[in-house]
Amino acid sequence: MKFMRLLILGTVLFMANGVVAQNTRKPFPLDEATISDVQAAYKSGALTSVTLVQAYLERIRACDQAGPKLNVVIFLNPRALEEAAALDEHFRGTGKFVGPLHGIPVLLKDNVNTKDMPTTGGSLSLAGYTPATDAAITQKLRSAGAIILAKVNLHEFAIWGETISSIQGQTRNPYDLTRTPGGSSGGTGAGVAANFAMAGIGTDTVNSIRSPASANNIVGIRPTLGLVSRAGIIPYSFTQDAAGPLARTVTDAAKMLNVLVGYDPDDPATAWSVGNTEEDYTKFLKARGLQGKRIGVLRSFFGGAPINGEVNGIANQAVEDLKKSGATVVELDTPDLDSGKITSNISVHLYELKPALNAYLAAGNPPVKSLEEIISSGKFHPNIEDSIKKAQGLEMDDSYRLRLQKRSELQQRVMKIMADERLDAIVFPHQQRLVVPIGEKQVERNGVLGSVTGFPSLVVPGGFSSPTPTATLGVPVGIEFLGRPWSEKRLIEIAYGYEQATKHRRPPTTVPPVLAARQPAK
């Protein structure tokens, strides 16, 4: 692997065997560190970007292809240390950060364009392809001072939810190495959960930010369609694609969202965001954020079989915790809302895959120019064969237009429910059963309501299933909050209140702790 050949320079303190660096002050605890923690250490002189990046590189070296072998990283940024050094030099010279994410290492899903690293969509059909320009969100992250530490695995072309690809293989869930990390942004989810970086970027067409958030005990935000530009991201569906942050805390997810939002003429959908964005979403991080909120419980998104029992127990406890924290909970009677039927009868993702992907491929200089050429090449994982062949045969015909009509009706239905019940949000478990073992297909996920309507939704850790020999903490389960368009600020307020009241976040036990050496005392 490329990253195994990267020379790791400088002092790194790796605590798997209790090693302690010499001639340093107390080492910085890398695990579970937040953006605020790191930037405070930068300001105090106790930590540098170079030292932090070195420590993350050591964590990846020890845990991605060795140790638990999570298999997250497709391509490690060979200039990460150089970029970190430049940020350190800027701070030493000016005493100022270059932006709000100064020196923050992040993971980028490998369907997001980078002009200096390959962008493959996880597919051998695009192996080695480096786009001419960065995606809009890549530019925003870099301008804010973030370091793109690595491009990470995804379910090939973001088509499904197990995070397996022909270019990288199967990513494993750090909480249970026998299970998938959800997907399609499972590389980002597993990497952030395992402390490979501070935060990351996912994309979401049906479930794909919120599924790995749920499966990996982290926070994921799927923003309102149009809040964040999709320009320069390998597309799946013009109607349903979104990009958003994954982080270990609601606070860090909000800080990531701050730099991603805004109008981009290269993505016309973002024109709708003008006047609907917030300059600082962290203003809504209120410990009593649930006080006075009305939240509807979408019982039709709970499973009714024995296999759903553990998730139902966690979700029911979440409902009780909402009440204890001051929310008014409203039980919704919505038998017409069924996530499986929405996926099969309304979602347009497969209808739009061919024209969306063909447009992306035609605009660059990749080794294949169309979905048809990808199929002909045979350079894809068998897991996506049925989907891409079906997509190749679909057209934007009457059945497609009927789905768009049903989508409009679903949007109206959800808005009416929220108006009739005076709701601030709707809550349900993201997945009706635990994330599946490796080798099985994801089933009974509920993210489709947010993706088909285009409404914002946010997943926050809700707890764990019972421990097992392969999952010593249990398998994570995420709680999803869905709101009206442009209500991210309210969802963040609700999610932060719930997070602070419950504190379900735990690091996985399959990866050993790691510390970054502090700077030598002067």
C-alpha cells in the first residue's frame, strides 16, 4: 500500500505498548480529541500540526492494514506533512490561523475530487484517475485550513451500503470486525470512529452519511438539498445527492458544516440556499436544546420482528431520554410511511445514475467515458453488477416522472404532518436492525425519508446492542432526527441537547490508544 511506503518523520508516541516519548511535556491525548482541543493546544504551543499529522499517520499504519485491519484508506496524502508544516509556519509567523479548520486532519470519501490525488469512486475502472480540479467542498476545506489526510473507501460508486469496492475491498466496522461499517461512506465512518482523523466528509443519496454514522457511533449530517455544493463529486442522482460532515461530536460536525455551506454557481441547486444558511451553526449548541421542543416519533419506521428488538429497545430509551430532557413527544400515526416502499416506489436514484455518471465522466479525462464502458470493462466489484446493469437499462420515462410526482407528494405529506402536530423534528432509529455482518446486504435502513424529500436529517449515537464476543461494547445504533428544509440549526440544537444528556459516544476497543508527543519544553 502507498501509505506503507510513506516516511514517518519526527517523534510519534504510540501507546499500544505503553511507550513514552523522552524530553517532552505531557503527551497530547489524540483519541477522541476535538477541534477545540487541538486548536487550543496549537495556541498554547503544546502541539503542532506536523506532530498531530504524524500521530494520525502512525495510527493508520498500526490499524488499517495491520492490527484490526480496518481497510479504510485508499490513498494517503503524500504531502500531508508538508501541508502541516506550512500551516505551522504560518501560525508561527502571524500568530493567526488560516481559517476555522486550521491544522485539522480530515478524511475525504474517494468520490470527492482532489486535483493532487486520485479520485476513483472505489472502482478499478477509474484507478489512477486524478481530476484537473478540486471539488467545491475540497476547496472550502483547504481554504479553511483543513489537511486532507487521506482518500478513503466507499461502497463502489456509492451504490450501496456495505462499503466494499473493487479497488480496496471490504472495510470493517471497528466496533465489530465481523460486521460492515454501513455505507456507502463507511470508510469515512470507520476512520473517524477509529480516530484516523478528526472528522470527515461523506455523501448521501439514500442512506450514505447517516448509515455509517449509526453503525460507527458517530454524528452525521445530511443537509437540506442545496445547502452544500455537489460540484466535483462523482454523482449518483441529481435529485437526491448530498454531501455533509461526519464527526465524533455534534460540535465538530457543526464546525465542519460551517465551512461547507453556501451558493456555488457550478451546482444550481445551491441557489436555493441563499438566505437560508447560517454563518455559524455552533450558535445552536445548547445543552438544554431539547427544552420545549416538540418531536414526533415515527413508529412506522420501527421494525416489528424479533430481529428488530435490540434496536427498538435503544430507540424507545431515546424517546424516554427526550422526554426527560424537556421535549414534548408526539406519537405519530403514519402507516402510509414505510421506508421500504419509499425506496422501491419513489426513490429515483437508479434512474439518474446513468445520466449523472455519464455527465461527470464526459467532463473529465478518465479511463472510461460512460457507465456502459464501465460495465464493458468488467473492472468493478460483483456486488454492484445488478445495480449498474439495471441503471444502464433505465430511462427518464413515464415511470421516472411518476416517481418525481410521488416525491412531491411525499414532501407535502411530511410538511403537513409537521404542521398539524407543530413539530420541530421527527425521530426514528436510522436502522431497524443492527448493521449487517460482512457478506450480507444492508436492509431495513430508514434514511430514505430524508434523501427522497431532500429534507435535512442528522444521526447521533443512541447506544449499543448487547455485547458479544466480537463486539465487546455492543454494536452501535444511531438515532435520526429529520426536520423541515433549512432547519439544520434546529436539528443541531436538538441533537446537541440529546448528545449532552446521554453521552453515548465511546471509542472502539479494537484499536489501541495513541498519543501525539507534545512539543519539547522550552
